[in-house]
Amino acid sequence: MDRTSKTKVEQGRVAVHWLGQAGFCLKNHSGDLIYIDPYLSDSANADGASPRLVDIPIKPKDVRLSYLFLTHDHPDHTDPHSAPAIAQSNPEATIVCPPSSARLLIKLGVPSDQITTAMPGQTLSFTNFTAHVVPAHHTEDSVGYVFDFNHGNDTAVGPVVYHVGDSEYHDGLAAAVAEFITDVLLIPINSEHASMTLEQAVKLTLEIEPREVIPMHYGMFDSDTNDPDDFVGQLTAELVHHADIAIAPVVMKQNSCHMYCPDATVHGKHAKKHERAERARQARQGHEHKDGVRAPGTANGQSAGRGR
């Protein structure tokens, strides 16, 4: 993690550090450190049935970040042993999460004024990026996030990263992000516990057409995993039948960093998609307001999904 925090990120790029499971740290050109679903403990093993299989990459109290985004309240996403310690060590950081996670964090002692509650359809504008909250199909209020580092500023063009969260496949997932030019897709492949299968992950990847796709949510627990090489194999086989789509799969090692580096020009296969998405982006940005923030606890939904 120290390596990523010290890594220089050039304009138009983003550093992606995989923490394991659905946890990532993104670093943009401006130097923001954005953590998503860090699972940095063994809290999901309270009953002794789900020990973590990989080392903890960094102690929660040692994490330094600008923003913490959580997708839902299951312990390997809103980790009760990680999130409060991270919040305490980073009192100026902003925490973005759905209502169920917000309630849990407040119960664990995280100050409510540090939390921004996320609901699907919200657009949250920060100094150096915009986060679009999109639906996920896992628990009643689980969400995904589209991180847009373009931020409507033509002089500081950056990539778009879509973290699906933990989700079953649904036709509405691709539709919810159709207006964005997704450069990097972070997609779960674990198949179990109300999550999408390998085949469904491949299908969603083809529907979204990212430049790169990084499989996640595997390898942490014995009962909740898949082989990322199987995902890559199935995707590669499907791409043979889609000559108009160019997607690069990236299989990361836990606690490793990948630098997304876009091509100098938009590939011809993506040109029409980029033109449509750019028109939709410009239309949306003409109507949205800064910081569509809701107070924590405004929704009453409880976790409804199974498993992690």
C-alpha cells in the first residue's frame, strides 16, 4: 500500500490497488486515495466457518485515505473491524455508503457528520472526481459506484472506473451505466451468495464494453470463490464472436497495483460508443447540481440478501 500511495499517477491514468475480495484503493492524478470495501480483518470468521485465505495487506489503523466508499453492510464489505478504525485514523475523510452501512457505522462510533448516505441515482461531486451511485442486486440497499475522473473538465481528462459491488446479474446493471464510458470494470465472479456466475459476469462485461476488466470477489474464502482464469477463458472465447469489441482482462494478485494507461486515441471499435456516451454525459452534466447529499439514515431498508 505504501507503494501505491507514493506512486505518481499521470494525467489520464488511474492506479488500481487490489486489497483482496471486493476491496480496492484507487489513486487519481490529483493524488486522492479512494478506498472501496476494504476487508482488512477476519471479522467474517466470527463463527469459525469463514477464515480468510490471504494475508491482511495493511492494518486498518495504518490506512491513510481521502475517501472511503462502501457498497453494502455485509462484513467483508462494511468491515466492523476495519471501517471504524479507518474513520478514526482519518477524521477529515468522507465516508460514502448506503443507509444500512451508515447505521452500522454510527452504531460502531463513527461520527454521523463524516458519513454521506448513498442511494441509487445520486451524483456526488467532489473536488477532483464525480461518483455516480448505481443499483446493485444483492441486499435491499446495496449499490455500485461509477468513479468519473473527467469531472467535466476538458483540461484534466481522466478515466472512468465502475465498481459493480456485490451483485447478482440483472438487465438493469448495464443500462444504469450506459451513459458512461467505462474504462475499467471491477466485477465480482464468486457465483455464490446472491452474486453473479462466471457466465453472467462475462455477459455483463460484454454489455458494458470496458477497455479493461478486473475480476474480483474471489480467493478470500473457501466457500465463496472461483478461478479468475476461467473467467478470462470464457470472456476470450466470447470475444471471438464479437469482432467489434476490444476488452483487455487483467487478473491481479492480491495486494498488487495496476496502472490503467489509456490508448493515445479512442480505438475505432469504441468510437461510436464513446460519441454516444459523451453526448449523454454532456447532457447530464448540464442539469446536475453539486453534492446531491442525503443525511445518513434517511432510508429504512435492512439487509435482505444472503451471504457476503
